[in-house]
Amino acid sequence: DAGVIQSPRHEVTEMGQEVTLRCKPISGHDYLFWYRQTMMRGLELLIYFNNNVPIDDSGMPEDRFSAKMPNASFSTLKIQPSEPRDSAVYFCASSRSGSGLETQYFGPGTRLLVL
Amino acid sequence: AQTVTQSQPEMSVQEAETVTLSCTYDTSENNYYLFWYKQPPSRQMILVIRQEAYKQQNATENRFSVNFQKAAKSFSLKISDSQLGDTAMYFCAFANWGKLQFGAGTQVVVTP
């Protein structure tokens, strides 16, 4: 079975540009999570969805960040406008349930560099 | 709010030896789940082992085992017979209703 798929794997952009990160969860998984990893803050949860509906977006840093899940097999995380401090590795993960019992499976991540 | 603390930024171990990584957490919840994830240089997050808080028996997965002390809120990971491929950052994580809270990580370096 294919794991969680993320694209692009690497993204270099200039400050002020719009960035869109994409994620395809594992088929049959009802929960999708977006994480950000930085040296300063470690791994932090940005937002998660259940059955395509956003459940908790309290980790989203500010209004420049938005996430959507138009269907069960696709999600996007958008940053507009991007800033250098957004440089990080962004992970998408999915699980079959949100109870905590089910393991979250992570994608390979997107390494974002904003110049 | 839950917190997860990993007090060892880096640990070095020789091949075939054993290393133990510490993790403590703070929560008022009674039912929760604990995980150890491994992040090699490729940056892929890989599940190593998980433990359900209501289970007293410590989880094991091949060369990896945990020592779960619920009263002390401690969840250490033991890597036995260390291999070069075990070199990675190891993250302890707490989960309650799906939201993973990660520790800062411990870098493990396995030397020949």
C-alpha cells in the first residue's frame, strides 16, 4: 500500500509569494494532520481534519496560513504571503481514527525555504 | 495541557551495545497513548513503538522495548544490540484523542 504522499518534496520561494503544499493520505484513513518542524519549536501540530472537516486549527500560526481538505484523498496547506520565518519542514500524517489508539503515519515531508 | 520532556539532547552508543532514552510527560488524563518515533537523516518520521496507558505490560518490538511507569509518568526507550542504521533523532510523543504532542528529541549516534 502507498503511504502518505506529499508534494513537492522541496520548495524554495521568495518572501511574499504564495506557497501550496499538498498531501494525499492513506486510503481509508479518516484523520489527516498537518505538522511543522523547526529547530526552534520542534514538531508542532498545525491543524487536523476528520472526514474532511477541520476539527482543531488552534496551531495555525496566523491568518497567512490556511488548510483545506476538499475530499478524502487530498489536502492542501497554503501560505500567503510567505515569510522567511515560515521556513521549515511540513509533514502531513493520517490515521484511521482520532482516538489516539491508531498510529499516525507520516509523509516524507516538504522542506520549505523562504528567501 | 500536556508536556513531553526529553532531557538528553544527544547520546552515543557503540554497535551491539544498549542505549536507553528517557522521556517524561505531564498530564491529568488517565487514558492516553505514548509513542516513540524515529527520524533518520532522510527526515522521514517512522513509528518505532507504542504503548497504551491502560496496559501494564511494557511494549516490545524486536530490539526496541519500553519501560512504562505510569505513576512516575515516565516512558523510556531501550535499544538493544544497536546497529548503525539506528542513528537518528528519536522523539517521544503523547497522544490523547489524536493530537500528538512531541518532545524535543534525542539524537542517537551509533558508532562502529
